[in-house]
Amino acid sequence: MPKEQCIGIEDSNNGILSVYNAGLKAIMIPDLEKPTQEVKNVLYKEMSSLLDVIELLKDY
């Protein structure tokens, strides 16, 4: 599968930037750290829990 069709899930701004810079679609589930504007600009999705990701993957 091409990396452009893959996702990376992170809870930190640095993690999201790493996922994005690797060419993956970035999904953030914020924990203590809320997304910065820079991160919001590169996010594929922001979700509240891993359960939301499961629902997304059913349609992916």
C-alpha cells in the first residue's frame, strides 16, 4: 500500500509532525497537549478516542 494511503495516529504535536513529514495521513487524539495551529494545518483528522478511529477505519 502506498504511504499516501496509510495513517499515523499520535497524541502529541511532535508526533503528528513526524507522521505528516513521513508522508502519512495524520490523525491526532489529543491527550494533555492540544494541537497547535501548525499541527491543525496538517491534520487529516482530530478525534477524541481510539474508538472513533475504529469507526473511521471501517469506511477507509
